[in-house]
Amino acid sequence: MYRYDEFDRTIVNERVAQFRDQVRRRVAGELTEDEFKPLRLMNGLYLQLHAYMLRVAIPYGVLSSRQMRRLARIARVYDKGYGHFTTRQNIQYNWPRLEEVPDILEELAEVEMHAIQTSGNCIRNVTADQFAGVAADEIDDPRIYAEIIRQWSTLHPEFSFLPRKFKIAITGAPNDRAAVKVHDIGLRMVRNDAGEAGFEVIVGGGQGRTPMVGHVVRAFLPVPRLLTYLEAVLRVYNQLGRRDNLYKARIKVLVHQTGVEAFTRLVEDEFQAMAEETPQVLPGGELARIRACFRPPAYRTLEDHPATLTEALAADPAFARWHSTAVSAHKQPGYAIVTIALKPIGGVPGDATAARMDAVADLADRFGFGEIRVSHEQNLVLPDVAQEELFALWQGLVSAALDTPNAGLITDIVACPGLDYCNLANARSIPVAREIGKRFAALDRQHDIGELKLRISGCINACGHHHVGHIGILGVDKKGVEHYQITLGGDDTETAAIGDIVGPAFPAETVTDAVETIVGVYLDRREAGERFLDTCRRIGLKPFKEVLYAAH
């Protein structure tokens, strides 16, 4: 893992001291809320419906067990005993007291964490593939480049006051697990005809009230030119992005209104000018220094499919069922990647109690070199587990009630906090997620349905990523009553697509029935081997609409 150097420590510690004084002045009445607001937002502190909310960055979703224990301690000491992992690889605390936030930031700084740039019109937390560095299909480790972008973008003087917030995601594999096509800039590692690794650069994706899939503006960008090209894109956006209309200020609108070809020419012109004025490349020594932070752990020499694992799978059906959804291929023989679903039946998607955070930290130390990942699907990952220890790990997860075998299935729901917490929301997300989870709780049924990504947002800001859910649910307000609009066919992978609205919204009391009807149509119409998304794309919306609106 990357460890802070003297510059990182100085920046973070000075920010804590600065914010402590700002909070003191706010509490003393020396600052009004209007004066305090931009200061607190620069430190990730929002004012929600019932209390302040603190959003803490987890850069590219990587945590050490020590950091996870500190997050658990903060939940236990300063909040109500839990935290909420978000779709952008952050963690949010929903009940901190303003006077104690500087203490929280100080505790975070002690373990090399902070809340800087988790809010505001700046470059936000860079997100990455949760399987980075260990995925069997990976070309190169995206954590290296995510860390370089983090350092470059932190407090960048030119890009601290952009027209709107700016989100970058990066994947090192052809299979997109970081939703790069629905980010302001998405970076996907590819190889050119000479076999060299570089980036496909995608710009102008995003969700919110104007969802768009990003456009490829560079099919191949040599690695040493990464920061120069990002700077060219941001300079064009910073100069031409709208600042007069909040809803048209994102780069996706600029790309759409300018046209992809014209926007690309502007970026290329800026890129060439920068390169001619001062050739800018990533220093090879710096690249090597950052790469060294992410060198593989001390793997043992092991074989795939050990006999102990085969025997355990045959002897214990519950373990076999968990294994079928939670375990992914690792590039190192004899090892596996394990997804820990934070989606207990009837629970709150993405929430983790302090006790469970501590349990995951303990399991990471025992089975996974002390490292944990946070996925944009609101789950946790142990990236390096020996296959021969999977059964023992599963037993530990059972003891901590973290063994729900639903990763990738219909109850692995992604949801925002919704109207239970958020002052932007129109409707509640959490009760809908809980109700759908209970309706589809039967494991045989979930596994029969197969892969199905269901996502819920409480408003058009789309923090629950409903636009790219196979089934998306959007909370809307209809004359003061919560309703839910459904979309079908969304996708956040390499075949990204925005879901289509199926028809009029449903009231809260029938939305779960509507989801069941949709799943029923899929089961009736699917062909051999088809996932929900495949069937949806083959037959279109009409068969779903006919049954859905006839039944409801």
C-alpha cells in the first residue's frame, strides 16, 4: 500500500488544525452558517436532514486492517456504531457532532486518511477496480495510476474551483469493474498494436438528471503522458464549462453541446501545446517509486484447486453456495479474491457496524495480508486469500454474520441513504431495498434468477446509480407522495448503457410487486444461459410493460 510521505502528513495535519479553528469560530458564533458552509464542505462535512454527515475518502477503495479498525472506532465513539460505504468508495458517518469533527479528522490523520475533496467543485476521490493488482484479467495495476492522480489532483490550484464536481475512475482490465464509462473521465488500460500498455480515455460520462455514457476521446494514451492529457481535458472544461447553470455545468453537457469531435480537437490542441511548451511526462523514477508501494505481498507457492477446498465444497452445501458468488479468480496460483457482501437480507445496503468492521479487519490480518478493498457496489473485498483457507475464512464470516451468499444477485442491492438522511432526496431508498430483499430472500430463487443488479436512488442525483442498474428504481415526489420510477437495461460495465424508463411510477406499496412482475417476465422469456440483462436487451421493454401495467 501507499504510505504517506512528509508532504502528505504535513498537508493533512495542517488541514486538521485549520478546520479545528474554523469549527471553534463557528461554535463561538464568529462565523455564520453561510460563512462556514464552504469551509466545512472542503472537509467533507455536509449538513443533512437530521445532523451533520462526514464523508471520508478511501482512495481507490484500498484500506489496511489498521485503517478499518480506526473507522470502526470512529463509528463507535463519535457516531451511532456504524458507517455507510458509498458507491464512490467513501465511507459516511451520519451522526457526528460538529464539535467532535476535528477530533475525528485528527484520528483519521493518524492512520493516513482524511476527508479532503470529498465535496465541492474539485476533483473528487479517484475510484478504481476493487480487484486491482490481483485480477486475473488485468493488464496493469490501476492503483499505481490512481495514486499518481490523487497526488496530482490534491489541492491542485488550477482545478480547485471547477464549474462542478469532477469524478475520475480507472480500471486496469478489459472487463470494467469501476464503471469508467459513467464518470467525467474514465481510464481503461489497453494495449496498442506494439503490445505496449496505455489508456483508453473516455470523457463525458455521468449519471444525475442527465445520464450519459462517456465518449472515447483517445483510443490509446501512452502511460508517461497521463497527467498531461488529464490536465488538457480539465483545462478545456475549466475554460468552457458552464458556471451559470448548476444543472448544465458537468463536463458531459459540455461534450454533448460542443460535439465529441470538436471537444476532442480542443483537448488535443491543448495537449499538443502543453507538450511543445514544456514536454511533460511522468518521471520514470516517480513512476517506479509509486509502483514499488504496490508490489505483491509475499505469496506462498501454492496450487489451484487444493484438495481441502474440493472436499469442503463437496461436504458443505452452504459453503459451496457462498463460494459460487463470493469467490473470484486471482492471478496468483493457489489464491482467490473474496467479496464480502454488505447486503444482509432486510439490512441497509452498504452499512457496516463497528463490530463487523473490526471483524473484517481481523479476518484480513488472518487470511489476507491485512488489506481490504471497498467496491463501488458497496461491498468489501479481501484480495489475497489462499484457496486452502477459504473454508476457514467462511467460518469466520459466518461467526460475524457476514456470510450472505448474494454477491451479484438480486438482493445485492445498491442504494443511497435516501430521504431517511439526505436533504436532497425525494423518497426513501432504504425501506424499498429492505422490502425487496425480504421478498427475494430465498436463496434457491436468487440463484435461479442469477446475475441481476438492482439499484435504488432517492432522487435524480443518482447516488444509488439507478441509471445503470439492470433494474433501476428512482424515488420521485408526486404531489407530496413517494413514488418510484423503474428503468430496465442499465449497465455500468464495458457494455455500458443507460436504462430505459418502463412507464409511469409506482407508489411505495406496490414497487416490490412491480419488481417481482419484472423478474417473472424474465424467467418466462429467458433462453438458455441468458442473464436478466441479456434477455432485457433481446426482447426490449414491450413484454415487460404489457405485463407490468396490466398487473398493476
